[in-house]
Amino acid sequence: MSRPDEEATPAGSPEELSRLRERIDAIDRDIQSLIGERARFAGQVGRAKGALARAVDYYRPEREAQVLRRVVDRNDGPLGNAVLVRVFREIMSACLAQQEPLKVGYLGPEGTHSQQAALKHFGHSVKELPLASIEEVFQEVEAGNADFGVVPVENSTQGTIQSTLDMFLSSGVRVCGEVELRVHQHLLSRSGRIEDIERVYSHPQSFAQCRAWLRTNLPGIEMLPVVSNANAARRARNADDAAAIAGISAASVYGLKAVAGPIEDRPDNTTRFLVLGRELFSPSGNDRTSLLVFIKDQPGALYSVLEPFARNGLSMTRIESRPGHAGPWQYAFFIDINGHVHEAAMERALSGLDDFAQEVRVLGSYPVAIE
């Protein structure tokens, strides 16, 4: 027979709550100790690479992708994969920043979806460089003023961001990562009253994503396109009769109130972003390759270019044509293929393009986005 002091503590009693909190505190100490240990080992890796190495020299997206995939594979709950991936990204971001924070450019100003994508991919321990245009993101990465850049490339409902593709025709940057971001649009204004609104500012893509909602709730409203949703929020904060379509984070940044939201027409609205760098990285085990192919003007040329990928068991996930800038009616094809350029199947497929492609550029091979 148990003594009274050995009996189980009643559930929900102050003693039980105190015991649980003590256990949580002990776990927190263990977590903090292990994070510190990880940071010390990360520092040793940095020192092993040499005192002159820059922050960008320590960053390896393929290694990071492998770590995060193992986090997902090990997860048995109760937290979801996305939560754990976010936690580990922040730990890796903080450990890397011990040497020097990465400089990451994105389409600004502060409060854009591009900023959200950049922080989702790199974590918050980076030096953010909000830039005025997609073109400027390319230029700053190519010039070495930014270690990496993040630009939108396509939306699940509105298709390709043409200005991003066009920059690859003249830029020498590489694609070294991708980010998928669920995009929720909100109507923001200074007063927070829909009856005050006479004009709405937003990026053209966001207007298109919210077309049905605007037609139903603000019929005949003046819609004024701007270069980014954050720019729209900056304009809307100056007048009670103006509003912006932007992410909810822009409300706190620019002192606006949410009038309505989410207001996108499709609940699965997702934008894909590319991470720009200057280097082609090693395979991670689950990669995608982006190609820019200029095709010779001859019958069946496009089929002949695509056939080697099918023959080698490689799946094409996207193809897009753009004017090639080499002359009238000359086109370049942007092609995304599952696999890495250093894998044997991809090497065989690329070698089969010589007779039909005028030029082939490997824009990058990079890990498939991890949610």
C-alpha cells in the first residue's frame, strides 16, 4: 500500500502544474544548451574555412536543404512540419550570422511578399536590402553588393512574372534556390472604413488576384497600379479616401488598418520566388534545374530539344517562351527540369541538345522548395 506522499498528484492541481512547469523549464535549459553547442560547432566550421572567408562562403543551400528534409522525416508530431522547418531555419540563420550576416536583396520596400519570402528562406539573422525593382535585385547580386537576392517568378493563378524572366536574358546571375509562399491579400486603409475608399493602390498582379472581390465589393473603384504592394501601402497612409491591397504585415509597418481580408479570389493563391546568387551549388538529392534555351529555326526543333529529357526519365515542370532579343521573331525558352545538372541523366540529356539548340544556358540547379 502506497504512503500518502507517494500518491499521484491530482491532475490540474497546483502541485501538478508546478511539476509540469519545472519539467518544461528543464527542457528549455537543455534546448538552449544544445543550440549553443550547435553554434560553437558552426563556428568551428567557419574557422576551418579560413579567416578570409566571407559570410556567403559559409552558406550552402544544398546542405541546408538536407538538414531540413531530415527534420521533416524525423517529425512525429505534435508540431507540424512547417513549424519545425521554420524553427530550424532560424537556428541555422543565427549560427551562420556568427561570422557575418548574409546580405539579401529583395523587391522592397519593407512589407512586401518578397520580404516575407526572403525571411522564410534565409531566416531573420540576415542583413535585409530592400530594393526598388526586380532589375535592381539582379544588378546588386551580380555586382556583389548583395550575397543573394529574392525575386518573384510565377503565381499559381496569374502566371509568370515576365520582368523576372527577361532579366535572365542579359544577367549572369545563377538560380540557387526557390521559395513557395502562400499569398494572402488584405485591403488596408488609414481609417479602416470601406465606405471612405475612392481609390485603391496595388501591384498589377495583386489586382488580378483579387479581381472578383473588387468587382463585388468595390464596383467602379479607381485602381492605381504601383511597383509593389508596400509602395501601395505607403501611398494609402497619406489619405483617408485611399486604400492598398497588400499583405497584413504592411498594416503594422505603415500604420494602416485592415478593412477586409483575405480577399484573394483563390484560397490556394501561391507565389513562387527564385533565390539569386553567383554560384552553382552541389546536388542536395532533390533538385530542380532551370535552363534558358535558344532554339534553331527549323521544323520540330522544340520537340527535338524536349525529347532527350523524356528519354532520360527527367520530368519537365515548366516551359515558358519569351522574345530572345537577338532579332525579330527569335524566341528563348525557359525550362524547369527535375534533377541536377551534375547528375548523369541530366548530363546525357543536355548533351543531346547540341544539334537542335542554338544556345543552352544553365541558370541554376537548386533544392526543391521545402515547406
